[in-house]
Amino acid sequence: MTKTNKTLFPNRRSALIVALFATIVGTVADQASDKSKYHLFHPTPDRLLRDLSTDRPDLTESPYTVDAGHFQIETDFVNASFDHDKSGGGDVHSRSEVYGGINFKIGLLNQVDLQTVFNFHVIETSKDRITGIKNREQGFGDITTRLKINLWGNDQGRTALGIMPFVKYPLSASGVRNGKTEGGIILPFALDMGGGWGLGAQTEVDFVSDGAGGHDTEYFNTVTIGHDIIGNIAGYTEFAALLTPEDAIDWQGFWNVGFTYTINANTQLDCGCNFGVTDSAPDYNPFFGLSFRY
């Protein structure tokens, strides 16, 4: 034991130098892990970027933000919703198509990102098979701004929680826009369960136009479970519920399933389908999209 000590530290000065060096290295490591100093104009270095986290393809939002000074684009190549409504003795087939749905994100601070959401082209069609009446509307969709703030777990820990207020702007009314200001707030949560399993959940309160100059309150709640499947492929299953108690509309339930394929650390493809499990919900909603960060 004595011999070992003499070999490593032949004198007190050497021991002091080693201790000082270890302290400096530890301090530098601590500073490297502290990302609070980074912002939009002082970007987070690539080596400190957290894993890519997206708000798609499931309906459950992510509590993780885009790293400061970086940009992320999440897009729907195509997103289509189909419904067959037989309520009240009717027979109406409707379809909604979105091409180029974009969520453009900017990392403002380590815990905050700003998002602009819009749809380049929306097509709404319907056909009443009893009366024979057909209707088709198309155009640019709504624009929404969202501010995501991570409350904890952005860079470490098994859980994470965020808060995300948002507002939809009152663009001129059209066949695919209602021309009203709407908004709400979202609370997304994530849990790393280990073994490649992950749990996500959110609760959301929306204030939507009632068509008469006022607003109704909607509640949208989801829970999703994801798992690595093989290689760069992962999948998830999700349940979601939409309630509008003030408008006496039946609640809408959805069972959703989807897959992601990680191309690299900054790029991800996805596809899936959302299925309505109540008569009031759209029958099915397939989609295909891409997310990338730079």
C-alpha cells in the first residue's frame, strides 16, 4: 500500500497538482452540462444536443423542447380523414385532406421553443347520398402559434413535463377556415419506463368558436405507449378523447397506431392511422410525414 502511494504521488506537490487538475476537469464537465447559457443567438453545440423529440406522429405532444439556436420542421406529406355519417337517418360521406401540414420550431432558450403551425393546402369534400348534394372547398389553412416551456426533465431524469399555450389567428373566413380567434393550453408529460418503453400523456383545454360570437370549451386528453421494435423502427399505440360538454356534442374517442423510422440523429420518417371508436368521431385518418432538425 505504501509502495503504491509513492508510485502515484512521489511528493505532496505532485498530489496537489493532480487534485487541482481533477477539480478543473470536474468544473469544465459541469459547465459543459449546464446548457442554460445557450439561446437563439448562441446555439447549443451539436455535441450537447438532446435526442430528437417530435410532437408527431401521435396526437400526444412532447414535453421536450428544441435546443436553443436550432430549428426543427415537422411536416405531413399527406394527412386524410374519412367519415360516413348516418345519424338522423342521413347518409353523408366526407373527406378532409391536408397536404404540406407544417410545424416550424425555433429553440429560443434551453427550456423554451416557439412554434408556427400551418397547412399549405386543405381540401374538404362531402357528398349527401340521399339528396345527391356535393360540396368541395379548398385553400390555405389556419395559422397557429405555440410556445412550449419545459418545466422539468428536458435534459435528464426519467420524467418530463411541459406547458404549451397557443393561439390560432383570425385569418379571413373561407371554406376551410372559420375566421375566428381560438386558443388553449396543453400540458404534456413523458415517462421513460426503461427497456425501450416510453409513456406519454397530455391534457388540453381549448377555447373554440361557438359560431355565435362566443367560445365553447373543449377538453382533449390522450395517453400513448411506445416501444422500440427493431433497429431504427419504433411503434406506438394511443387512446385519445375529445369532449365538448357546453355544446352537448357526443364525445369523440380514438384508438391510434403508428410507426417511426429514424434515418439519423436529426431526421425521422413516420406513418400511421387514427381510428374513430365512437360514432361521433371520424372513421379513420391515415397520415405520412417527416421531421428533421438543423
